[in-house]
Amino acid sequence: MQKIQNTALPADQTQNGFFGQDILSVDQFDRQGLAYIFHVAEEMRSMVERFGSADLLQGKILANLFYEPSTRTSSSFIAAMERLGGKVIPIHGVQYSSVSKGESLPDTVRTLETYADVIVLRHPDVGSAALAAHYAKKPVINAGDGIGEHPTQALLDLFTIKEELGTIDGLRVAMVGDLKYGRTVHSLTKLLKLYNVTLEFVSPPMLRIPNNICLELKHVGIPYRELENIHDVIKDVDILYVTRVQKERFSDLVAYEKVKNYYIVDPALMSQAKGKMAIMHPLPRVGEISYAVDEDPRAAYFRQMKNGMYIRMALLAAVLGKA
Ligand code: NCD
């Protein structure tokens, strides 16, 4: 649906390319757009470090609508909005909303946008954010649509890669674990194809990266390999992006049990890795990275998680025309 634009705002705040827009897929971003969001995220971080909060989004309301469990994505969106002076309608746990009475997603979204200025949506169905955006006049931000995409996570992942290694071009990045159902892997891979990288997809045979993503990589000439053994890549990678096997996406729990502990990153494995590299994970982890690795300076997953709030502050400010 055509989005409402507040033309009373000064032009410099509305011409960032994101004002009034939905954020549904990483396909919307080019290198210039990413550089802009990362620059605003850096400014948000220094603002939070110096003052804690600002009044940039004072008077604005975010509807935070989560139809799937979440700790980090949900709470970092709330923190992002509140640190910018805005307010939040949290709908967490659909059992407490009219969804439990059988209300449709379009009707729920049409309701929330009459109260809020922006909607963040997590939902188990691929394409749900696009469906919500079709009915909403206010910007919709996709916080994970089933096994589809998780664009805001990919932005914070890419930001973290740049922060940890100082560059993105020239890196060798390994994605490890559930590459079939892991939406964060799908979105991050799509973003990385804008850079000069080499990709290693390490997974059990039943959890391989989807073919459509391989086709996209071939199309732009990004070199990649599909492997099963993590030892074949550990010595050479600059980024080890580890993921949880997505239990909730399995119809056959016997199959899940077979692959759930396929890879475990522990100090012995890390002793073979480069001195300058980063271990990342979107979290939650359920055993793929042993706690003993947390003390390793290359363990970047807690820094990565923290970056999520700055990226989401930048996105909220951008779509509301205040960045
Ligand atoms: C991820 C997700 O929800 O896709 N978590 C997150 O948003 N940080 C990854 C996962 O659940 O495994």
C-alpha cells in the first residue's frame, strides 16, 4: 500500500531513502544504503554511551508484534524506541491479543497502525511481513518471517563483521549449522553478495543452504563451497557464523535429534583458527558453542547482540524520517 509521508518534515530528514518505507528484505539495500545505516548506528552508539537517551522520536509509537518467541529482537526494538524517546505497544505472546480469537494478520495490522507510527512484526509464515505491509499505510519492519528472512539481524551481523575485522571485502566467511531453516543465514548471505567475499557453507546434508540462494551467488560470481566437515574450513576463515538447529521448523523430531549436536565449537576447535577472526552467532545458542569459548577474545556474539540495539535505533529513526 502507498505509504503515508509527512511532507512537513525538513527535506534532509526525509531523503535518506528509507523514510516511510517498509523494511521487508535485505534485497532493498545496496552498499550506499548500508553505509548510511551503519553511519547512523555509530552515531546512536556514541549518543547512548554519552547520554543514554535522546528525544529524537518523542511522540512516536512503535507496535511490536511478535507471533514467535524472541528475547533479543523484541527487547532491542523496545530499548531502541525508548532510548530515542518514543513509546511502545508490546504485543508479545499472541495468546493475549485478539489473534487468539481468530483475527487475521491484515485486521490486526490495520488496527495497530491506527495507534502506532511503525510496526515491527515477527511471524512464522514466509511472506507475512510483505502481507502486513500490503495492508498497512505505516512502515512495517520484518523481524523474521518464518524460514524466509530476518533483515534487521543481517544488518547487525554485517555491521558486526565490519566492526570486528575492520572490513568486509576480502573476507572468507563460513556459515555453520542449520543453513536450510536459518533465516539469519539467508539474509546475511544475500547482503554479503554485495561484497567481495568467499563463502563456506558447512552443514549436515539435510540442512544445506537453499538452492535459490546458491543461484543468486552464482549470478553475481561470488565463490562458495558446500561442505560437511568444519575442520576443512576452520584454519582459513575470518568469520565463523554459527547457528542453532531450528527445532521448531522440523516436522520430524527424530530427524532433529540426529542433527542437533552436529557441530560444537569448543576451545580445541578454536585452537586451529586464525588469531584474527571472529566467532558470531545470532543467539540463542543451545550447545553449538561451548561456554568455555566465551572467554576467547575472538568470541564476538555478545558484542554482536549489543550492536542490534544501535542498528534498530538507526532503522527506526530512518523510516520515521529523523535520522
Ligand atoms: C534468530 C531468529 O529468530 O531467527 N534469533 C534472533 O533473532 N537473534 C536465530 C534463532 O532463533 O536461531
